[in-house]
Amino acid sequence: MNQLIHCITCDTLFLKTPFDQEPEYDHTAPLPFVSTQPIERDDFEDFMKDHHGHRMEDLTILEDSFVSEKDYAEPVKVSYFRATNGKENFVVRKFRERIGDPLRYELIAGDYSLTCVSLDVQAREIEKQMVREFTEHPLSRNKIDSFVRLYGHIIKTVEVKNLERVPEESSNPLAVYYKMDDVTLMYLLRNCHHIFQGQEYSDVEKFIGSHKDDGVLLLKATYKIQVLERRKVEKKIVSSTPALERKKVKEIG
Ligand SMILES: [Zn+2]
């Protein structure tokens, strides 16, 4: 069980994981694992020594609140998760500057939100898939372009909140895939008549049917993490009216 400790005096965080008291292995050497040299350490003890006599509090980490801005496999990135001391909510910013650096944790009073910044068709993937599949009666470059443009045009009015999310494995936590809705499907099929006729139309109709639920016709939504920081109220300033909490929006690219 992870334990998050906040030194209020220094405004510093320490995340106590079950691994902290285990020796850290030097991963610079590849296999065999047995030959790596453990480095003895106890980070928790060091933290408690450094902050002896300070005001401390335990924070509870909110489950399923982890988000990060880069691929899961990327070691150098910024991640966020929510934590609370029971009275106030916080966002913890977890990061490291270089690959060899230890992870650092910064406490931000406030919350974060995820905002959808774009919804797109997977243009390149659709093009490639159409070329790959239509071998018997290849579609012209122009017609493929027209199809991609048509699909992109139709989804301009689609709202992501009305779409069904696909449990597709995405390597990026801020890229989420959705199925097109029935209205979009209907418009797409109907308007395809302007581009394709006869056999071509039947082939394209089949193509749409086979890729709409889990293939290249899924829509890709890109999200952005926005951290909303509560401005720290100066304790010296005593107001007769309850101070309104001003929110500062910090944008993270
Ligand atoms: Zn301290």
C-alpha cells in the first residue's frame, strides 16, 4: 500500500512505496539479473530524518485518478493523480527531468480536468487500408481522398460526449478511440453515393461495415490535462467576507 506523506512545513511530499525499503538495483547492466549490484538505501528514513519535528499529514491517493501526458512506456514524463487530506483536495504532479533521475512529487492545491481538444478521422490509416484492401478493383487516389474528406467533414458536428468509447489499447493515455454513431454512419453511407457507384459502392459499403467498430474508421479524440490550481490565500489577510477561491488555469501542453 502506497503512503503519501506531506511535510506541511516545507511543502514537500514523500511517496512511501513497498519498494522504498528494498535495495535499488542498478539497471544499467542488462541481464543476467543476478549479477546486478543492489544499492542499500532507505529513502523513507532519510525523509523522516530531514523533516524531524515538522508538521506532517498523511494524504490519501484517489484510486483511478492517474493521468499522464505521454506514452505509458515513456520514462521521462509528467503524470498527475489526485490526493486528499480529508478536508482539501490536491493534485500531485509526478515527474523526473532526466531518465536517471529519481521521481519527484509536487503538491498542487486544486484539481485537474481532461478536455477534448480535437476529434479526428484517422486519415493516413484509412488511406493505407483502402489501398491494401481494394486490390481487385483499386480505387483512384482522388476517390480515396474524397472519402477521407467526406468522413472528416461529417464528423465536424459530432460531439465526443455522445460517442461510445472503444476499449482499444492506446499507447498514449490522452488519445482515446470512439465508434462513429448511427447518424454519422447513415450520412457517410448516403454521401458515398456521390463518390462511388455500382460495384465500387458495394465494396466501400463493406469496407465501412468491417472497420467502423474496431478498425481504421474509429474516431480519435485527443485530450489535454488542465490543472486548476486554487490560489493560496495569504493567511495574514483577514477578510470579513468569505474569500472567493480564485481559480488559476495552468495549461499543460
Ligand atoms: Zn519538512
